[in-house]
Amino acid sequence: MGIVEDAHNVKVIGKGERILVLAHGFGTDQSVWKHLVPHVVDDFKVILYDNMGAGTTNPEYFDFERYASLEGYAYDLLAILEEFGVASCVFVGHSVSAMIGAVASITRPDLFSKLIMISASPRYLNEVNYYGGFEQEELTQLFEAMQDNYKAWCSGFAPLAVGGDMESVAVQEFSRTLFNMRPDIALSVAQTIFQSDMRSILHMVTVPCHIVQSIKDLAVPVVASEYLHRHLGGQSIVEVMSTDGHLPQLSSPDVVVPVLLKHIHHDIAT
């Protein structure tokens, strides 16, 4: 097993010719795709991996400087594709991984036939003429709450992010993976994501992008996905689903899995 494969818990399953890469968002790991995976293994070779910093990865490998920007994660993704000899793939990125895929595709557009972005935002902070959903003061409070009592913060944040009560299986699942992260790493990752601004690079993303978004999402307002659509450099489409929450593939798989399968199998009409 290679170092990259081991560090990111890379799993390759399925028996198709085409390659599908599934990348998770903040606070989760590759288990977030459990409802989708059974539907794609017959048609694709599926590559699953964990972003560095996820609770399933070795915290000793987490380089705070490298992961202070999304480029560090994009280089990891490219290293995984290289290690497995991937010449082209369909990339499905949830939340921050959608932007990580976008960054990676600028360096190596040949490796991505399309990007499917779920719950993706180019910037979380509001600004003049831009609505990302958060004021700086709110983010500062969020970071302070994480620092003060990480376990308590997880318990409060999980139902808000998922869009359900503490009894729901999806909320319990997200709470578990969120709580598995080392608190100082979780704080660092959250700061990198929530303070990021990827708007200036969107025009450099030339591979086709399918943007899939919940109608109600604590972290990403629908207008942010529409901003993405308008500013990407290549072809893109947006589909807003009737789902609630930032992790719809976990909380509403009955709605989301068919939508994802449609976008995975069908290309944007030219």
C-alpha cells in the first residue's frame, strides 16, 4: 500500500470501466456516501478517500500550514489520482471538496470529465454585492464555541447542519464523524473553509460542472450556488432539490441518490 493510499484510507471498489471519485465535506468521512455507493459499483470503478484531518485519518499527518488553504487538499487529490493511474474521472465533491475538485481541475483539467458539486460555496462570508450567508461576527462566535467546548459545539452544530433533530439517524451519523475529529484540527479546518474565498478562480474552471443544492441549507444559500453557476469558466447547470440541510446525501438519500445518478450518468447537453 502506498503512502498516499494509506494516509487517506483510499478504497477502490466496483467493476466499471469509467472512474468515479467521491470526496466528502467538513466533519464527515467517506462513510457519508454509503447510500450512493451501492448504486454506482456496477457501472463504475469507485474511488473513495478521506480528506486529511477527518477523524479516520492519522492526526500526525495533518500539516497545519499545508492545509491552511484548499490547495493543500487539491494536491492530495491529484496525488491520489496519480497513484491509482487515473487518466479521467467523474468527480463528486461535497461541500468544501467541490471547491477542492475545482482547484485540482484548474491544474489538471484532463483528469476530470466533469465535476458534480453538492452543497458547494465559493465564499461563506457576506460582502457588498455578495451573499454567502455569514457575517464575520457569526463566524468568530462559531470558532470561539469550537475552541471553548468542542463536544458541546458538535452537539449543537450537527442538527443545524443536517436539518433534523438529535434523534435522526443522519444527525447522529454526522455527530459521530464530527466528534471523531481532533478538536484543534477541526477548528483549523473550519477556519480554512469558512474564511476561504474562491471567487477569483472560478473563471479558470473549464470542465463541465453540475451544481446540486438543497433549497434550505444552513451553510450555503441557494444564491451562492447560482453565483457559482454564473461565474464558472466552462459549462454548468444548477439543480436545486427540495431537501433540507447541508448533507442531503445522508439526510434525504431517497431524493438525492436519483438526482446524483442522473448527473453522474448524463452530461450537460451541448
